Amino acid sequence: MIANQLQLSEADLQETMTSGQTKFYNRVAWVKSYFGKACLLNFPSRGKFKITQRGLDLLKSGPHAIRIRTLNQYPEFVKFHKKNSNTQLEESQQNINPATQEEIEPITPEEQLENAYQDLRSQLASNLLETILNNPPAFFEQLVVDLLVAMEYGGSRKDAGQALGKTGDGGIDGIIKEDKLGLDIIYLQAKRYGVDNVVPSREVRDFTGSLDGHGAQKGVLITTSNFTRDGIEFVKRLQQKKIVLIDGEQLTQLMIDNNIGVSTTTTYTIKKIDTDYFDID
């Protein structure tokens, strides 16, 4: 009913957060929580909520929208929110013109955490790329091995290490097993380019031609920079071969996801009420 009232599209309803939770349901849940703290709603039983007289009075006043600053007129909410909110965020909001503030899209605490997480991850990825480029080419080749093994390619690290760099001809930097049994082989090429040096499309075509010389059907071309649009489109048009292009951004994201060159400093666990525990019926 809420989705229909707000005329949300299917794309709006399917939008998810990094945690996998649907953003729409996350926001609805927080609205219920905030309205409850402001005593605009009460919750007579599990899965049910009801508008209070205070909530009806607020609706009768004809508010254009209900924002955090609308709820701040209620002492119960102020007590809750000041204890839980980000002081720096509130201070910045207080300096915003009220007319402008109405246009700001409110975000839930989970979204604030997610945005901060994505900012930290983006900065980490940038630092990783810079560190890779400050190391010699041989280090980059070993990094590729470690990453692919962490992604469960190549069997053991020893097997993968022997494979990489041993071919050395025809534009192929190495080979690695697709699975632990070695049922298929993936040919590799690693291009350690500066971030401003885009891998030209001819390099992609040459790599594809090298696969022909080895009778290979699968290849991975990894770079610390980017690929041209022509190179990307060329790979998409291939019919008999499967080639994956991994640019610098994808490389660092895969490193973070597979714990290559990074370590965990702090872990935050977000918990919620276990309603089954309190279900005594």
C-alpha cells in the first residue's frame, strides 16, 4: 500500500543495500521505529502498529513532509535521537536552510554505515592500486597468482606459481588450472600499466590471437589501468572463446573481497530483535 501510494516503480522496490536488504523495507522499518519513539505510533502486538492521538494531531496540522526536525518537537524522540545520532551530521544539518533541507533525501542509520563503508573501501582500493604500481613487475605477477588461488583457481598456490611465467611465448604470461582437477586451462596475461595508460584494443586482439596459437578457449587479461571501449566490445563479440578483462578497479575490489594485500582492523556486527524468541504463542 505504501509503495502504491508513493508510486514507486519495480526498480525502486528492488533496489538493495550492500547487506542484501531491500532499501524500501529498510526505510519503512526505520520510519516505524522513529514514529514509535516520537509516540506517533504504538505497537499493540507483534506485527501490528496503530496511529496514536498524537499522530492524528500531527496529520491534522497538514505537514508538507515529516522529517527528523518535525519529530524533534517531541521530547521522547529528542531524548532517543540525540543519544543515537551522529553529532557531526546534526550540526551540519542545522546549518542548512530549511527550504533546502526539505529537498535532502533522508537516509537510515544502515545507509549511513553503508555509505561510510563504501567511502573507506573506495579509499582502500585507491591505496592498493598505488601500492601495486610502486612494486616491481614480478610482484604484480605473484599478486595475480595469489588472487586467482584465493578465488579457488589453479589448485594449490605451488601449482599456480609454477604455471605463471613458464610459458613465456606468443603473448601468454602464464597458465593456470580452471579447477583443482585441472579439467581446463586458463591462459593469463598481466599488464602492469600506469593508471593513465589505457590498454589499447590491439593488445586485447593480440592476446586473443595468442590463444589460437595454443589451441586455447579461455583467457584472463588483467591490468592495473583500464581497457578501451573498442577492446571491451571486441571481447563481447567473441563467439568461440571466453575472455575476461579485469581492469585496475575490478582488480582492487577482488583483492579486498578475497583478502589479498589487506587485513581486517575492525568488525561491526549489526543485530536486530529475534522476534521468534519473544513469540510465546
